[in-house]
Amino acid sequence: MLELRAVTAGYGQFTALWDVSLRVAAGEAVAVVGPNGAGKTTLLRVISGVLAPRAGELVFEGRPLGGRPPHEIVAHGIAHVPEGRRLFPGLTVADNLKMGAFLPAARAGFDDSLARVFALFPILAERLRQRAGSLSGGEQQMLAIGRALMSRPRLILFDEPSMGLAPVMVLRLFDLIRRVREEGYTMLIVEQNVRQVLKLADRAYLLEVGRVRIEGRADQLGEQEFVRKAYVGL
Amino acid sequence: MSNLVDLVAHNPLLLMEAAVNGLLLGGVLALLALGLNLIFGVLDIVWIVYVDLVMLAMYLVYFLVQVYGWPLWLGALAGVALGTLLGVAVHLLIITPILASPPVNQLLATGGLLFFIQSLATFLWTTDHRSIRLSLPTIEIGGMFVSFARLIAFVLAVLVMIGLYVFLTRTYVGTAIRAVSQDRGAMALMGADPQRIYVVTSAVGGALAGVAAALLSIQYSVHPHFGAAFGPITFMICVLGGLGNMVGAFIASFILSEIISIGGVVWSTEMGYVIAFALFIVLMFVRPGGILARRQ
């Protein structure tokens, strides 16, 4: 479904990603893990179109999308749950969800999408008239995910979803993502919380200083000695 | 102060009349302030040139109606169309090339355009004051005299503002405009082309300038320095309401128009402006974020 072939990218003189290849098949949940500064966020910026790759290819459902602007990437069926949620705080929950369905193709299926989001996160239905900024942290997380689902995506990108959350909130967050996962959505999750994300993903890539260090099935990756020592903390 | 007391005691009707006139003026000022604020909210740029675009549209209405004999409503529509075009043109020709520059450069660029337009207007049409000759009556309501032109302008301004409200809250594009004003980057992740949102916003802002031009041309004469007469008060309203805050701008319009109108009757028009500006400066110290800003 999504394939990156030998992608190199960076900012100015600085190269953050070297020769990264990665694949997400339809129906899979794939995790990208690694320490701070490993290039995880750069990777997502390339996929979502915020940053153009310097070399290499980005192919989604057979179409080359490398270097296309973000709004076109979304139109091709890739939704983004950005780091820090990036909700529109002054807009109501209803308007935030509406903006998730901004594209004409998404508008056509608005009622159906909304029903699916409410089935996943019933609390959002009760908060429709409330401003997004007044929601609790957990509700905001649901809204950010719900907003991404409103675009009727075939692939969802999660950018460091647990960043800045208290430990108890992290567990709840992964419950939310698991619920979305159970609906059959294909997802790519970039995450620092290695232990949690490996429990959820089918496959994973470990990124270190801009290169893919190892890749494999999530459960096997979690058992590798150096991964456990360095990242899982067991 | 004794003037005010005197007036309340001996001629309350005159004071009421001033209050009504202030309300009517506030409607058109609010239209101007909302247009400017809409653009600022989305693009983070203050179009210093805004009221001069209004002036250009006023000249068009004047020439079409007074010189070429078009019916007023048609001339007014042409004014709105020109305002819309000018809004898009300013965005594409002046703002787009320097969108990544520091805000102060963008401010100076629209400021430069202001002087260009002023000089061009003086060159083409001289400094004559030109007005559409209309025989609109003055109507009497309960002993107060109210200009019919002002009343019409107020009603139309309110209708257009209701339309703007519906556009911004009910439509996808309008909601996207509000969303972009909160987070530019996130709206692109929703699939909206930011450049398209900017153009639509500038067009709507320009259209509001055109509407204001049509409504002002039935009350005031147009001249090359029209922008200098209405520009400062418009910016003051926007800052007082909190830049980018539409509700704040709406309220601030009526506060300032009442001060100017009532001050004008009690003392003199100049004194009305002096009080308005003095209040503005004081409020900037007390509430620098605008009247509706929450205290940090």
C-alpha cells in the first residue's frame, strides 16, 4: 500500500534520513520506533508532504507521491494525526470533525463517517457543541483521531501520539488506537513509547541516527536483547 | 462635563439622536473592521491599504452613478465586484510573493501600496471632493431626525454581517477560514490548499470593502485622502476588539462610533475623535490584547 524506497531527506545542510526503505501493507499496523533525533518525525513529514525528499521514492497505492504538498497527500487517502494533536481549539467539536471531512470526497460520506467516529468514541457525540480547547486531554486525543477518520482515509499516520502525556494517559491512548485498529484501519505509528507500540503493531522498524537499524515482526523486535535494554527498559 | 449635563437636562432628544446616529455609523464601521480583521486572522497581515481600496471602489460607484447615470443599486454591485477583485489582486500581486518575509516587510508593502493609490487618485481625479447627488429624505422618528441614507446603510451593513456570520459558521470554506486563523499548518493536513483559503479570504475581505464603499458613497463624498479619514479609526477598532477577533471588532465599532457621535453633539466632532483616541490609548495600557481578551 505504502512504500518508501531509499528515501533521503533533511533540512538545509543537515541530513536527517539516510536511504530509508519502508513498507506498509493494507490492513497492517506498522510502528516506527527509535530515540529522539533518530529521524522519526522527518520520516512522517516526508510521507505527509510537509518535507520533500532529496532522493528516493514515495509510492502510495501505485502512485508516486514524493514531494506532493500536504493537501494533495490527504486527498490520496492518507490522514494524519499530528504531534501535539493540532486541534482547532476555538472551534467546536462538531466544526473540528467537519474540517476533517473538508475534501469533497469526504463530504459525500459525512454522515456515515460521523456515525463511525461516534461508535468508536461515543463521548464526542455529547461534546459536539463544546469548544475543542475546553475538552479534557483524553477527549482531545479522541477528537484528533476522529478528525483524521472523517477524511475516510485508507492509511492513518500517527505522529508521536503519546508525546507529553502522563503515564496513565498513555495507556488510555493506546486503548483508543487499539479500538481504531480493531476497525481494520491500516496505520503507521511513529512513537517513542516502544513497549506500548510494539504490543499494538504487526511489524516495526527501529530507526537510529536517520537509518533503519532493524526491522521485523513487532513481537520479535521487542525480544531482541539490545532493543529491550535500550528502549523497552526491561 | 457641564455641556453633557446641560444637554441631558434640557435637550435629551438631541442626545438620543446622536446615539442613534452613532449606532448607524457603527454598522458601517463594523463592516470595515470585520473585513480587515478577517484578513488579519487568516494571514497575520494588517492590510494598511484596506480603506484605500474602499476609496477606489467609492470612485467607481461615483463615476458610474453620477457621471454615467447607472442606477444606484447597479453601481453599488459594481463597487462590490471591484472590491472583490482588488482584494484578490492585492493578495496575489503584493502578499503572495512576500508571504515568507517578516511581517514588518508585508506591512510596509501594503503601506507602500497605500501611498501609490493615494497619489494615483490625486493625479487622476485631483483633490476634489465628489459625491453622488441623491435626494434621500431625512425621516423623523419620535421627534428625532435621522438621515434615511444612514438608516439604509446600517440595515444593509447588518444584513451583510449576518451573511458573513452564516458563511463563516455554516459552510465548509467559511469554517476552514476560521480554522486556518487558529492553525495554518493543520488545515493543510485536512486536505485544504492554504493558498486557496488565502485567496478566498482576501476576496471576501475585498468584497466587504466594496460593500462598505457602496454604503459610504451615499453618505460621504470621496476624495484621494478618504483613507486617511477612515483608516485610523478602522485600525483602532480592530486593535481595540483584539486583532483577528471578529466579535471584539463588532463591539468596538459601536463603542467608538457612539463616542464620536455623542462627543460630536456635546462638544465638537474633533473632540469626539480626541476622546475616542484617548480612550484607545488608555485601553491599550489596561487591556493590550483587546477588550475581549482574557487576562493571562
